Amino acid sequence: MEKAYKGMMGGYAVWKEGDEKHEPTHKILTNDEYDELQRKIRSLKNQLDNEKTAHSNDVAKEQQKSVADHNAIVKQANEAIENANKRAQKAEKERDEALSLNVNLKRICKENANAKRGIKPKKQHSGFVIVRTQEARDRIPLKKGFEDRRVYKTTVETPYSIHLAIADVEPSAWDDGLSELFGSAWTDHNSNNLSGALNEENIHKNFIYRQDWQTGKNDLWEIVCWHTKPITMAKEA
């Protein structure tokens, strides 16, 4: 490789060491030097292309891995949801079966209890029978002391066997038969809220504000209902 400068006639002349009249502006390559330079350029270009290809492949692999990871997570989540739904369906089926068994058990108990007591028709009758009703006194708490009020206690014999747990039959007692004996019920009778049962809104209604469960003479549960108005005993047929 030699240094050169452009001459007056447009050609190029080799610049000699110590030539102060001219300043080298170009470099002249031999064919071999030029070919070697082109080879290096091609090599670098190929190397750059290879690095670009490798980088693109790495990016593609990472994208595929990301998609695969995402799909795996989605699949795992879907499997967990499916399993949860299966467990929920199984629990609902078991609950429905238990409820059905409980309904059938109460129906059988009612029919047996009605037959034992001579109540007809044994299948249609609710099996709830008033044993006795009486006047009683109860108290309403005041800021200072109490206020006595006249209330009523009615003992109702149910068709539920004492071998059934109260917790299993109490929630449905109102719909099963108490509603036929009383006009309306205090929805939160467990709170023993006589004040609420006697408020102005409920003054004309007969509210059960308390229920006490006890065993009866026929091995059946009885409910002592505390309520706000008297009821009339039905005549036996």
C-alpha cells in the first residue's frame, strides 16, 4: 500500500517520503491487498450476518419458551378450575342427596307419627298438633328495671322423632307446620326479642318471638312457642 496524491492532469502520483510540495490524499492498493481487504470485509459481513441470525434465533427461542410457559400456566390454571368445578359439583350432588334423604326421613317420620297418634289423613296432615296453650308473663328490659307484659305460651307437638337432631329439623319447622297454626312468625326468634315483636309495626300480628324445644310423651319433639296474641284450640274431629 502506497500513499498518493492527485496530480495537475487528473492522474495520481505516488507520494515520496520527504516530498514537501505535495500532501498525500489517497492510498493505492495492489490487487492482492485489495483482494485481501475485500476478503476481510466479506468475512466481517458474514460474521455480522451470522450474529444477527443467531440473535434472531435466540429471540425466537425465547418467544417460543415464553409462549410455552404461558400455555403451561394457562393449562395448569384451567385444570385447577376444572378440578375445582368437579369438586363443587360433587359437593352440590352430595348436598342435594343429603337434603333429599332428610326430606324423605322427615316425611316417613311424619307419616309414622301421624299413624301412631291416629291423625288422618296421615300423608297430608302436617303432624303439628297443639297440646296446650296458656297465658304467661314475660318482661321487656327498660333502661331502669323491667316492664311485665302478658304473653302466651303454646306447646306444639311435632312429627319429628326425638332421635332426629334439633339442628336438622328446626330450620324447616315453620314451613313444615307451624305456619298453619300461627298467623305470622318472628323471624329471629332465637334472639327472644319481645320488644321487637310488640313494636308498632307488628302490634296487630301474632308473633312467635321465642321457641323452646323439649321432648314429648310420644317420643316426639315438642316446641313451646312464646307469642304475642292468644290462639284458639281447634276442636277434635
